[in-house]
Amino acid sequence: MKMLRPVFVLCFLCVFSGVFAGSHAHAATLKERLESALTRTEGAMEGVQARSDVVFMISQARQLTGRNASVALDRKIHEQRNNGWVQETEYKLWEARDKKLPRVTVRLPLKADPVLSGPKVALSPDQRFILVLVLMQRAVNCTSSFDIYKDIGEPYFDYVSAHQLLSMMIAGGNGCLSQAAFARSAQPYIQRLYTEIVHHEGGLTDLQVERAAFLALAGRVDLVDGKLVEALLDSQNAQGVWVFDMQPEHTSALAYLLLSAVYADKFPPARR
């Protein structure tokens, strides 16, 4: 089977093998289900006014499959939804990455100090989000080099670990991390995400889909259990979106990215 070339930001590529087991008969059924799910999501997301992280995930999925799905971005809509500096800062980081705007400085509150200087243990949800913003800032702003252990730190957990891997891909897209350096350094972060997926208890959540989607974006579709993909396909609602524990457009963009990666890996253009 043709290996999936991961869609690193701005075409930064690193190849990992991706193999999905299954009979030919099952593959045909899976192909139909994936195409149906992607088509329904595209219909639901067409022209939607969404945050820039949603637009980013849709654009990465389109690079994988070549499918056409457009999502409008309206900053005014975004600002109406945010509740302070955190959302605004996140928006500016994504905007800088997408449009190559000047360097962005994250305006951190005083409570950020212990997050950046102290040990990364038992961080509160707010502190974890601050850490994610810092990781994103370092990746977005890098211009020549990127020190994995200084700029990213040891593999963490929860949604921090997912964004550690994403930050490495963004740094690679900026030319700050070579393909070889990513291949050498990414494995502990990939393994952490895989472990969190395997040991997750309960049904699908936005974070669980995010972990799998970012693994796929890094080229490791082979680590995404087929049962998770089946559960995701089964949980798409009649409107073509996924409603879990976060904003539907966020979860749906993640699901679209993950299913696009599976589709591109299992059914490359020559076999469609």
C-alpha cells in the first residue's frame, strides 16, 4: 500500500508508513462510507463562518485528498464568541501562521509565570492552555531553528501533548525543523498521543478525535485504530457534523481531517 505522506504545515513532509488491515470487500465498504461522510461534512461546512483553527484543519485535509471544501473566516464572528485574551491570542497565532503576518507576542497574565518557569506537573486547565499558547507562539515565530526540548519540553498529557506535536509540525513548515530532525525527535510525542488514545476510557470526545487527527497529520495513520474510525463514522449526525463536548465545528473539522487522512492512506489517487 502506498505510504501516506503527512501534510506538514506549508508542505513540510516526513514519511511514515500507514497500513490499514482489511479484506478487499470490506475496503470497498469503507471507501463508500468515508466518501459519504466527507461529502456530508463538506455540505455542512460550506460557507460556515469559523475560527481560523477550523479553517486550518479543513485546508490540511484538502491537501491530503484534493477535495474541495470551503469554510469562510470572519474575525468579527470570532470576536463575538471569545471571552478574553486567551481566544484572541489563539486567533492571532493562527492568523499569523496562515497569512505570514509579523511575529506575534502572546500577552500572558501574571499567572503564566509559574507555568513557564516551574515544573510542568499538575497544571490546571487554564495553565495548560497558557502552555499551549506559548508552544504555538514559539513555533509560529521561529525563523531559523527550533530546539525541541527547550521550545516544546518533555511530552506532557491531555491536549498539551497534541499541541506539542502540532507545534513541531508548524515549526517544520516554517523551515525551523528539518525532516530528519522531526523523524529523530517526534517519536516520544507520537507515542504519548498513541498511549493516551489507547488508555482513554469512555466514548469519543473532541480531544480523542484531536489526538488521532494530529497523529494522522504527522503521517501515523497506522496508529489510529480502525475501531475508532468506525465509531467516528457511526457518530456523524444527519446534518453531517459531530456533536461531542466542544463546538461542533471544531470537532467536525478534526473528524474531517482524520477521515481525510484515512481515505488518502487507504485509497490513494491511483486506486480511486
